[in-house]
Amino acid sequence: MTSDIFGDPIAQDLPEPPQDGPGLFGDPAPAPAASAPTVRAPAAAAPAAPDSGASAPAGTPYRVLARKYRPASFADLIGQEALVRTLRNAFAQGRVHHAFMLTGVRGVGKTTTARIIARALNCIGPDGQGGPTPEPCGVCSECRAILADRHPDVQELDAASNNGIDDVRELRERLRFRPAQGRFKVIILDEVHMMSNAAFNALLKTLEEPPPDVKFMLATTELRKVPTTILSRCQTFRLARVPQETLRAHFARICDLESVPAEAEALAMVARAADGSVRDGLSILDQAMALAGGEPVTTGLVTEMLGLADRGLAIDLMEALMAGDTAAALALSEAAHATGTDPAVVLSDLLELVHLLSRMKTVPTLKDDPALPEAERTRGAALAEKLGIPVLARAWQMLLKGLAEVAQDGVNRRAAAEMVLIRLAHVADLPTPGDLVRRLTEAGPATAAPAPAPAPNGGGGGLRAIAGGGGAALAMAAPAPAALAETAPQAAAPAPMPSSFREIVALASGRKPSLHAHLRLNVHPVRISPGRIEIRPRPEAPRDLAQQITALMQEATGTRWTVSLVNEGGEPTLAEQGKTAEADRLALAQTHPLVQAVLAAFPGAKIEAVRDASLDAYGLPPAMAAEMAAAGDGRDFAPPDAESAGLDDDLSQED
């Protein structure tokens, strides 16, 4: 029994609100039997004509499909079985919560579900004696008023425009009064994540302990933006995206009700474009019906309307790319461009096809899936049998990178897409890294070329050749020269003072960065002996270079060193020695049989760098100084014909 704001009963013979004019749920349904109310009853009762609006009264505006076929009961919700089952059980057990949070992507039924719950809470049945029910009758005064959006106790607010604390304060004042007509006051807040923090805080207490005759329905597409204090006071329902097959069947029923023929593949394309949203799909279908002009909705019509590439064109393009036929691939791209297809759409379709082929390769039974189009089941399955997972993975990575290139600002999108296709066709004939390693392994050492001689500068440790700018890395172990083994004990023994120019330069590293740079780039070492340094500086070196070196050696060793400057002679600078050693390592790597096999397997590849972990900071092997000293007197870098500097006593002591 309904009552007024003072608690007095209201006579049931009050006039019903007028039903003329559009409501949020479409035209009011005629009074059907209470046992089977459905949202499709009004459309089924309409005359079956291609243009359903033609039979409407003159002056009645056209109602779009998304509003005309909006669900009016839980039975009409599609793709939300868990939500429907939970709400049905809650009504059956009398455990209906006072606040619901409905979240999901656009067009999956959040606000529609809130309105159905409002009808279920306030329905009084055809006889006026019913209570809350999961099956609202649709014929009582409460249901009809809510359907016509004229019920005084069901208020829908847009939180995007009513997002301030004053709006919440006004809402709280309205909730102090009892329902004017229905059993419950139902407050529907759409896009609730748009409310301000102050408004959320003002709503907390009312949302936690509302009056017993008040229910809240909150809807949002951005659940992460809603404070946890709000979420903890609500029952949260996550509405899932509707599967494509469910959408296709739903669109087929609507086409039958509208008496508009449609091809199954065209409806499948509409379902794919809807991306799980019922409202988006119905809007696209409505546009397709208008474009058809009373004729059947065909695949070509939907393709042209949405600017999509033909699925068969994507398969043709993939076959041409995997065969390395660049001319055919560019011709197909030109055909797609002539039909108005965006280059990014072509690459996106290729990405979807690569994903489908990868799934078919791993799950062969997928080729029998009736949900797939005929072309993808037959030609796609045949293409998947020819291609391997490494090839498909490589194509996937190249298409992903190409799609990002096409999306860049200021780039010719068509040219960028064609370059991606050219790259895909070019690598079609190249083996994958796994195939290449397998071929080289199966070839064995029989085909290997004779081991190259070590570089003149020597070089211990392993060399790693990086081919193609960071491609496959091949490890090559080079045996250390005999001189390394002979001089290793001497190098291990700590020396009280530096015995080589590199050690002197290393002393400046970290202490004097500027001096370290000049010693490495602008100084030619001539002779190094204990307590004495003879060098030839370049013109770029500072004028006080000798004084800086003297101060450095005094600080580092505690001994005064003599620095002499000469005008000629000397070895190359450390920087020049490092470049020479790098060139020698590169030449050594190029003669290795494995590297030669890689270069032959990948035409156009080149060795970018050769890295040796045993090299020092100057790109020189540690044993180079010892090897060069073994060829001379063990003390200096001077040429053989250099004059002595008065070190005969030192040499005689060592001998």
C-alpha cells in the first residue's frame, strides 16, 4: 500500500500519469499478460515493414535502435549472466543491498540495469498487492511510471554536472522525506567517478546508513577513480564485454524484428566493430540500415561504411608478404587505399590475422570454429600450416613497430605503411635466428675455415661479434699468446711505481680529468723509466703540461719525477693505439668461419663492433705492453735507433 509523505494511505484510483511522449525506454508497452513481459513485445506487435517508423503516427519522431530495444527486464540483459543470477537470488532471499556500484565499458547495460532494479524494487504487480520481485510486471502504475520516466521517487542524476558538495547536500535534504508514491526512493548516479573529493566525502555517511526506503545505484566506467571508501559501502558488479557471437545473434533478432535482411558476415563485422558494447553495435547497425535504404545489409556495405579492409584482402596481402612478393603486396595496398581504407587499418587487420594464424598453429582445432568466417577457416588454416611460430612472431613484432610508425605525427601514413610491407616481404626469405643456428650447428667443424692467426696486437679472452646492429651474438674464444703466460707472473706482482705510459695515464683518471684527456689524446710517449718521463706533446696540449704531470706523479707516488718534452719521435697516442687495436680485432672477427657463415646467411649484414672483456679502459689488451717490451729493452716505447738517456747503470743492474 503506497502512502503520502505523512504516512496516510493513498487511494489506488488516482489518475495515472499521461503516457504520451517518448520515455527513456521507448514507447510504453501495451498491457500484455503479466506472465511474459518482454522488451520485444512492442516491436513484435508493430507491422512488419522495412521502415518500422512508417507505421507510426504522423509526427512521431524516429526512435533509434539502442533506445527502442533497450532491455526492460533481467531476462533481456545479454552477456551478463553472473549479474542477473546474483540479483535474482538477492530478490528471492530478500537480501537486496542498499547501494550498488555498476562498472564496465560503455554500452554494456550499467544504467539500464539500474533502472530495471528500480522497477523491481517498486513493482506492485497487476493486482496492486505485490512486493519486490526480480520479474517486474510492466503493467502496474509503478512500472509504467518508471518506464515513462515520470516516477517521482526514481531520480537519475548525472554526476558529471552534479558533482559538487552543494549538490550532495541538496540530495541529502531530499532523502529525509519518505517516498511520495513508490515503495523505495531510488537514486541513480551516472558517471559517479566525476564527483569531487568533497562531494564523495559528504556522501559517505548517507551511503553507509541511508534511510530504510532509499536505494543507491552508482554507475561508472572508471572504477579506479572512485575512492575505496565509497566502494567499501557498495556491492560492486563488473559488467563484462558482450561476446561477439552473442552480439551477432542479438543483431540478427533485431534485423528480423525490423524486417531488414542482413548477411551473417555483415552482422559479424558489426559485432567486431562494437568491441563488446551493445549500444555501439546497435548504433552501427542503425547506420547500416539507413545506408542500405531498405535493401539487405551486405558485407560490402558495412566494409565501405566503416572504412574497413576486406578480410579476404588481408589474407591476400599476408600470402604475398610471406611469399616475398613485394610487387603484389604493394598492389594490394594500392587497392585498399583506392577504396578509402586507412593504412593503419590495413596494418591492424594484418596484426589480427597474424594473431589468428598463431592461434591456429598452436590450437589446430580452431580451424573448425563456426564463429570464424569461411575465408579464415579455409585459407587461414592453410596459411598457418605453411608458417612457423618464429616467422609469425617476427611478423607480429614488425607490424607492432610499423603501426607505431604510421601513428607518428607529421609522417606520410601511406608511405610509412608501404615501408612496413616492404620490410615484411624482404625478411620473408631470410631464415629465423633459430634456423640459422641450427644450420651452422649441423654443418659442424668440417666446413669451418682454418683458424685465423692472432692479430698483431694480440688479444686474450673472448671476442663477441655483433652482426647486423645487435643481432645474434657468436662467442669466439681466442687462445692467449705464449707471451701472456710468460709475463703473467710479472704483471701480477705489484710495482711500487708505474712502469708504462698507460699506468701513468691511469693515475690521472679520477684525479685530474682534464689532464687525463690530454694524456690520452694529445701525448706521444717516447721513453718511460723510473723517475723519468719523456713525451712529445701535440700543439693542442696545454703549455704547462710538464708541470701538471710532475705534480700528478709527486702526489701519486710520493717521488719527484722528471718530465722531458721532445719535438719528434714517440709512439702513437693511447687513443690512436686503441683505434688500431679495434681495427685489428674487427679484421680477426671477419676471418672467423662462424662470422663468415652469418654474413653469408644474412646479405647486407655487417659487423658493428667486437667486444673483448679482457681489454682495459683504453681498448688495449693488458699484455700489449709486455709483448712490446719483449721486443725491445723492456723499458720504453722508443724506436730501436733512439739514443740512450743515461740509463746504462739501470740496465746493467737488471742484466
